[in-house]
Amino acid sequence: MHEVTIMRRERKKDGLCIWCGKKPAYKWGCCKEHILHAKALRCRFLLTNPTYCEEYYDKHRSEFYFRNNSRRARLKALGLCVDCGQFNDNQPHIRCAECLAKQRESIRKWREKRKAK
């Protein structure tokens, strides 16, 4: 394994920032300063490569579908809601009552929007 990767994993395990190794980690193994730095790098990258996200999605679409379908099947087999993962009290459906209501509302809004065009 790459030397830097090993060093970062050790820092993260100790609760230190994976970039500087000095400050305590806040989120994702980084201190607050380096979280902002990473977000700035990501924004700069996306501004210079505007089609990156679309190309990445097109390239890996089948993997995303496979992962989501397998997750949905696993949750359904356990009797859990496929959206939120909580216990499904609305058993004939694959979604709990709350998520089913949210989905129906979303579909209703989409149909209204489509009719307005």
C-alpha cells in the first residue's frame, strides 16, 4: 500500500487531521480548516471540468443501479423500508407509511408540473 495512505489511516485512527496531523479531526478525518480547503479544491476541479459528473455517472450507471437494487432487495427481505431503512409497519408495501406518503406527494407534484407544460 502507498506510504501516504498508511500514514493517513494511522492519523485518522488516532483522531488527528489526515492532512496536517496536528489538530483534532472534526469530520471525514479532517480539521475544520482542511475541510474547507478540500471543498475549495473540489469546487475548483468541477469548475475546470464541468462535464465530469455527467461522464462519471454515464460510465458507472450500471454499478449504481446494481448497488441500489441489491440494497433494496436486502432491506425488503429483512422487512425494512427501502427508503429510510427503518422497520416497515406498512407490510404489503415496500415503504413505511411516512416514506410512502412522501413518495406519493412527490409523484403528485411531478404530475402537476408535467400538466402545466
